[in-house]
Amino acid sequence: MPPETISSAFYSNVRGWKIFALWIREVNNKYYKCYAALSLVFLYFLYDGLLTLNLIYSPKNLNTFIPELVFLLTSFVLVFKINMVMFKSKLILRAFSIMDSDIFSGETLEQKRITKRYVELYKKYYRAYFVLGYMSYTFFTIVPFLKHVFFGQELILAICNYYFLSDKERDANIYLYWCYQSLGNFAHMNYGVNIDTFIPGLIMIGIGQFKALNVRLSNIKTYSKKNLVDIEQEKKLEEELIKCLKHYDLLREYCSLIEEIFDTAMFVQFGVGAAINCVTLVAMLQLPSNEMFFLILYGVIMAIEIFTPGYLGTQLEHESERTTSAVYECDWMDRSPRFKRNMMLLVERANTSVELTALTMFPLSLETFVSIMKGAYSCFTLVRAMNGREDTK
């Protein structure tokens, strides 16, 4: 049985992309391409087009308009994430090939242990996200239908009311529209599960590699009590440092590559996430209490979606900054001039930490996340102050 590779952690993501027609450029099968084209038309273009049309025709009151707007904004973000997978599949495969290289797989037991720990961490994260996704789909889509079947509760459409239809047309074909929306929602939920977990997963692998590199650097030591080594040992220490240099170079290439993969998607994610949180907080002042639970839950989910890459981006930058300290922790003072030259080369490169950005506009960091949440809260307090002023008149 071949050894498990790092990229195997993403097999579930790729399988989901294949099932829901996003891996169309990488599957060389005409029947699959026909299936993918039809799926994308009905579950991607037509579905989102009808959501847009629904918003245009929806009543212009907060109780109705805000939930429809939130759904459309979420679908808008998903469009860019879907495009990321479809049109950057070659870059994704390149990232997988770097993960599976001998340098990333590791030579030392400690490096392999750290790598395995982060692979397992990602798998747990994916499973948790998968379960939450299916639970929310069941709660908001399947449960209302079961209540209609067994308890005679009125059936409403799963996502939106399709206000561009007449009441007579909607009621006459309620099951048809409900099935279409439920199927489209199921596909979009799976798009979200398999893409929203993929981006943090790429960053997790980078964090694990920096941790492994830093441990390996700090362990370049001689264990002679007098700190004396022979020529053969000196050569081995130099070779170990050169291997670390190669690992660092490949790791910087990997970080640049994953940034290129998700830069546009993350730019839209953070931008629209800020708008959704702002709209959600403002809606709390206007909507009745029976509709608050859904919007608050939705706002929390969107906050988590921008918190996770922000937190992981900060962790990646922190680990990359530790590389310089790890170099100085090795046994360098009594080494050869060649060893010290290579060490200085690594230090000079490591002085510039890795900072993932979205279209070079802003970093994926906790600082960015806090700024977004502060902006949303400022908008909330402004609207609340204006409402309070109007109430006193």
C-alpha cells in the first residue's frame, strides 16, 4: 500500500468538485463534460439568475428585502469561489504536487510527525464543517417539508418566494419550485463545504511546513561536549542547512501559489462578509423578534468564514517570522565560513515574513477581521443613534 500523501487530505474536496461539476477542466471525459455543463447551467447560472430576479421583484420593506439581499450576497461570494476552482484548477494541482514533494513530506521523524498532525487537523476541520453544513441544510430545508407532509404545515419555498411569479402560478407549482430550490440549495451547500474548507486547508499545510522547518533548523547542532566536529560531521551540518534552504524556497513558492489561487475569492469574501455583517446588525433594529434568530445565525456564520482565514493567515505570518529565530538557535558560532554564508542567506530571506493578501489590497489577518467587525458595529451604532433621535421627535 503506497504511503499517504499530504494532498490526500483534500481528496474529499476534489471528489465533491467532481460530483458537482466543478472539476470540468480536469476530467477528460465527454459524458462528464456534458453532465457538468448541464449541471452548471441549472444549478449555477439559472439558480443565481433567478435569485437576482427575485430580489428585483421583492417587496421593498425590510422584513422581506433584507433576507433576500443576504441570500443574494452569499450566492455572489460563492460565484467567485466556484470560478476559483473551475479556472484555477491547474494552480491547485501544482499546489498538490508541491505538497507531495519529498521536501514537504520530510526526512526526519519530527518533520513527518508535525506534517501528519496538520493533515489530521485539516481532516477533522473538514468533517466538522461537513456535518454542520448537512445539519443546517436538514434543519432549514428538509424539516419544514416533513412538517408539511406529516402535520399539514403550509409549505413555503426553500430559499426565496420567487416574487416575479404570480401567487397563482407559485401555488399551483409549489412542489416543482420547492424541489428545484432544494436541489440548488443542496448543490450550493456542497460548493460551500468543499471550497470554504479548502482555502483554510491550504494555509494549514503552510503553517505545518513552517513549524517543521523551524524545528529542523533549531536542531542543526553538534552533540560533541567540546563543540568540535570533524570534516565529515561539518559536511553533514552544511548539507542539513542547505536542505533547509531548499525547503524554505519551496515553502515561499507554495505560499505565493496559494495566494494566487484564492486572492480574488478572498477579496470578495472579506468585502461581502463585511457588508453582510453590517446589514445583519442594522436589521436587528428593524426586524421582528421571530425573524431575528435566522439573521443572527447567518451573521455569525459569515463572521466565522472571514475569521478562519484571518486567524490562519496570522498564524502563518507568525510562524514565518520565527524562522529567523530558529536559524540562530542552531549551533552556528563554531561552524565553517561556508555554513555561515548559507545561514546569512537564509536569514536575509526570512527577514521578510510571509503575509497572505487578497489582491494585495489587505492582508488575511486577525487585524483585518477586527477592522471589519468594528466597521459593522460602527454602522450599527450610527443607525441606532439615528433611530433614537427620530423616536424622541
